[in-house]
Amino acid sequence: MIVADLSSRELRRRLSDDGLYLHSGPFICRIQSVLAKVADGLALAYADYPLADADYADFHLRLAAPRLRRWISPQVQFHADVRQPFLPLPQQQAYAMFEWGLNWCVSQHANQYLILHAAVLEKNGRALVLPGHSGAGKSTLCAGLVYGGGWRLLSDELTLIRPADGLIQALPRPVSLKNASIEVIKQLAPGAIFTPTVMDTSKGSVAHAKPPSDSIVRQQECARLAWVAFPRYRAGAALNTQTVSVPQLLMRLAEQAFNYSLHGQDGFSTLLNWAQSAQAFEFEYSDLPQAIAYFEQLASQPHTQLQHEAAPV
């Protein structure tokens, strides 16, 4: 049974009562809220996600309106178990706060994985990792490859690495897009489904794109690393790549890890194996269709042991 099988009334009943239990990657989330924006966002963006039995959850999440601001400039407060890790936000940002809060829960508590701040996708059995700071074009490139290139979405934000074997655990969630990127992806993929755009957040204008159903069906399927690309969008720039060496890659991956120090020697060994096996490069672009075509060509090439040498532009 999936979320789309629930009527609007039943979905809201579960959210306002004991909670909606759903599978997201390797996790079970229990979500409670009486706020319409949360229910509407989940019904739209999580329609294809499987429901879970209501007897266990990794994360217990609740979004509620603080009593003191219920009527005048209403707000939303995010609760994770008994904690309130964030200040309240305007209530129109309730669904976005759910997504940000769930990212926080995973990055702070899922320490069975080595967690990188990076998007990750898969095609032809090989994974592409896209680390990048805010504004680098990471999410836009990720969305372009998913909705315009048919890549499988593993995550647009958090790369979960299993230290035992170095495989990447899928965590497909709605793709977060900001500002001009929203319209860029809507024009690229008119069939993509978006939550309503929320204005004036700390990140600017924000909308979330529903993941392709195939990514959800395959969310228990791991992938093996093939490429690490550090994207950088620069208006008017020609597409350009530059190789990243093994030592540079190791250091940059460690900098992107939320919990590298917690994994000690295992964390170092995992990232060293990644750095030695991945094809790694800087990737500067301005034309999204051209960037998609570049990675399509890369994915179509046979796997080779030659590493750290970007494909020719």
C-alpha cells in the first residue's frame, strides 16, 4: 500500500492521530501534523512511497502550530521526538520545514552510514556523486539528470555510504529546488510534479519535485560509486572539466562528511577506497542540456580502471 492509496480524509486522519508511517529509503518515518500544508505536500510529493506498519519508526516527526502564534502571523514548529532543533518558521513554510527537518534527522542520527553532503544518482549500474555548497548548481544538475536524462535518484542532498562495502544506500526524496532553478527544471521537464513554490524562505523561493516512481520502487537497491563531479554553475561559461587527484578528492570528501570523525579508521578507509576508485573532476557549466548530454556520454562508456581522468569535453 502506498500513500496515493489513502483518501485525502484518511491521510489527514492518520497525520492528526497516531501518525503516518512511511518508508523513505532504509528508514521508517512517523509523521504527525494537523496542518493542511503538510498533508497536501505529502499527498503530492510522497504519493508513490510505501506505507509502513504502525509499530516502529526510526524518526518520530511532528509539525505543529505554536500556541502563542496560532492566529496572528501563524508559525510552524518542528519536533523530532522530544526535541525542537529549529526556531519556528512562518506556517506557509510547513512542508519545506518537514523536508529540512528530515534531512537533519538523517544527518544527525543515521551514523550506521558515512554521510556526505552530496547529491547522488545512478545509471547503468554506476553512481555519480555531486558534492557542492549552496548555489553551486548541484541540485539543478541533479534534477536535470533525473528528469531530463532518466538517471535514478538516490538522493538530492545526502549520500549514505555503507562502511562495510562502500556501497551507496538509496534515499530518494523530493528534489529541493530554489529560485531560478525551479523554472529551469519545469521548462526542461514539463511533466515533472512540483509542490507549490514557497516564497521568502531563508533559502529564497523553494519548491520540491516529486521523485520518479522508479526511484521509489528501487529505493532498497544500492549502487557502486563510479564518478565524483564537483559542479559549479557559472553564467555564460563554456563546459569545462578538470581532474581532481586522489589526495585532493580524499580531503574534499572528508570535508563534505557530516560524521567522518565518528567512523574513525573505518571512515578513513572507506573514503580512501572511494578516492582511489572514482573518476573525479571539477565540472563547470552554464548550459544544462549540454551538461546532461556530457553525463549521458560518460554513462554510456564501458567501465574502465583508468581513474581520475575526466571524459573529454
